[in-house]
Amino acid sequence: MSAEALLQQLEWTVLRRLDGLLQGDHQTLFRGAGLELADLREYQTHDDVRHIDWNVTARMQTPYVREHQEDREISAWFLLDLSGSMDFGSEGQSKRDVMMAFVGVMAKLLMQRGNRIGALILSPIEIAGFKYIPARMGRRHLLHVLHTAMNTSISKTPHRTDLNQWLTRANGLLKRRSCVFVVSDFMGDFDWAKELAQLGKRHDAVAVRLYDPIEMNLPKAGLMLLQDSETSEQLLLDTAHPQFRKRYAKLVEEREAQLQSTFAKAGVDAFELSTNEDIAAALLRFSELRKRRLWRA
């Protein structure tokens, strides 16, 4: 499918359904560093100290921070993980397919309000390890972002995904406060936690975590030859063996707990998106979660 065909499909099947349902949510969901004061609230541990209102703090004897409505034109950045594991999908739709749909829908919603979009694509086959697309506006630019991501080949040779280096590069490139969507399955080591926290301090960052249901609940399929899509390591496993299933479930539970803890410590919201989930329903669910969090703040 071409980038144009994908965008047209999303406009008919997803964006038409969302039209009107997310009206007014843009300013609620994305507060930036503009000049128009939106709110004052008590300081929380993850807040940037530069936003403290010292006059109010002196009067109230408690630290207060200023929240501002975003600039009329902001930059939204999509950090896209195109490592080997993103091609996996058990029900006809891969994590990479879901990523493309998410980028198409979210970018179109943001650009409709005059915002620019850019991308930093993690690609192990690139010499530098990345593809960088500057933030611009317009449908043609969005098609360029989609086309580049859709046509970025995934390495078939053994490799290790370096999320830490990718996020370090993003922290170096993105100077102005922006909306940043880190779209990945976050497989592998957790050495990226510090860089994600740095990203969350400077930007309105969202970790869009993609997963496939089989990764959470292994089917009872007897003997299976499984291959790591990045290291090419192969293992013959008995997926029906009770002890193996118990151990696998424990590992999944531990990793999920570590992921959620890492996202929380980094001060970023986590958006869980499954390969078998309706993306319009998922975006509405996430919108409600974000609004509740901001209202409680």
C-alpha cells in the first residue's frame, strides 16, 4: 500500500469517526510553553522548576507552577522504532502496521490545527542508525514521512536495538518544547530510562507502546521453533508445558511492571496499543485518560 492510499484509508475509516469527538481536546491534551496562562497548580516532583511562579509561591507558602496554553504553532515529533521486532504480528496486522496508522491519524489531527510534524526514525541498517525528517507542515510532508517510514527496510542480519542512543540523539536535536511521541515496543534492555526521563522533562512526551497479544499470553501450540527477529537466535520450546508457561507468564508480568514503573519515573504518559485493537477507540480511550490526569493536576 502506498502512503497516499494509507492516508486516504485512514481519513475514511478512522478520522471521519473521530471528527467532532475530539473537538476541544487538543488544548487539554497538549499544553506547551506559549504565553497565554492556562492554570496555576501546586508543584509536583516531576515538574520543571523553571515553571514555578515565585510570586504565588511566596503568598501561598507552597510552590506553585504556571501552566500555559501551547503556542499556536508547535512541533510534534514522532520517534519511530523500526527495529526487527516491529514486523511481528500474529493476527494479520504487525506492530509496524499499527505504527503507520497511529502516525497517520495523530499527525493529521495535529496538522489540521496548524502544527508542524517531524520524525526521527530508528533504523539499524542506516550508517548513522537513524533517519531524520525536519518538522514541516502540509499534506505532502505528511505523505513524505509516511512513505519514508513505510519504505525503511528492516535489517535481516543479527543486530541489537539501541533505544538509548536513539533517545540521546532526540534529546540533542529537539531543543524547543514540543509534543513528542516515542513509538516502540520497548523490547530489550532498560538502559534508555534516563534518556526518556530527560525527554519527558523538556517536552510533552508520550510513550506509545505497541504490542501483540501473543507476546502477553503465549498460545498452547505444543513444540514451536521461535526466532528472535533481531539477534536471529532460535529456540525450540514446548509451549504447552505447565512449568514453561508459568515461567513465561512470570517474566511477562515482571517486564510489564518494570515498563510501567520506568514510564512513571520518567514523567511520561504511556499509551498502550495492541495489534488487534481498533485505533479510533484506542485514541478516544487515551484522550479520556489524559484529560483526567490533567484535571487532577
